[in-house]
Amino acid sequence: MEGRDDRLLLFYKTLIWYSPEYNRKGAIAMKHKARISALCIAGLLLSGCVTSGGGGNLAATAKKYEGTNPTGRSSLWCADFINLVLRESGDSGTRLRASRSFLQWGEPAPDNCINCIAVFSRGKNKDKGHVGVVIGRDAQGNPIVVSGNHNHMVGEATYPKERVLGYRLPKVSRALMQQSSL
């Protein structure tokens, strides 16, 4: 019998496979999307890798801005961008311009999360940092992130996992968590 973690990983991989945002075969994914059961969604919620309520699909929302600067700011706007993404996804965000403010936002997320917020160190100054949305992992487990102020625009890049200060998720509705555990 598979363990809980194995089942949750299978649920997670199923969602990624059938999700057009993560699957280049979007038409095929849409055709089979109905096959994802309520049990699968409940497993994903319990795993902490995907959330409901505030937060929505952060990765898809962030990716739609690639190559642009939706904030209009000229420097230090990664936190502004993530707050914009969160607002569009139904969450208030931190409402602060500091990337490290996201270390106190939402709830801690597992190190293997996708569609979550990652906060990174930047240099040796403990006040500096960077923040973005995790959209995947490379072969070494480093997070692939969409973030603002990446070469003065929204862009995708892989960051060393050693620079990660924390992963965060929107707070999940307690009622939904209770329903999904039935």
C-alpha cells in the first residue's frame, strides 16, 4: 500500500499533467481535465502544495506578465509585482514593498511546493531580498521562479535553493480543509 506522501505526490503529478498552464499539450489536457476527482483536489489541499481560496493559480497569473513591467516602477519592484499577482488571485498580499515581508505572509509551505511564493536572500545585507512565484524545479531541485524586476521586467529564472529563505502559501480556509478530510 502506498504511503500518504506517495499518494499526494501522485495527485500532484496528475494535476500538473492535466493542467494546461503546465502542459504543452493543452488541448489534450483540457479534454481530460474532468478526470481529476474531488479526492485528488482534497489530497492536493492537504499536501500543502496547492491552495484554494485566496491565492488562486499564482503561477498562471504571474506568467501572463512575462516580458512586461506592470508596476511602472523603475527599481526594487519584485514585491510590488507579487502583491499585484496576489490581488488578482483574490488575496490582499502584504501591501508592503519589501520582498522579505512575505516571510510573515500566509503560511509556511513545504520545500517542494509549486505555485507558492519563494523569498530569497540577496547579497549579505539581511534587509535585501527577492520574491517570486515558484513554477517548477530543475533537476537539482532549484526553484524555477517568475518574478518582477528580473532584468527590469517580469521574467523566469532558476535560483539556487541555498538562497531560499522560505516558501509561503496563502492561508487555506479551515472549513475547506475540514471538508477535504472527510
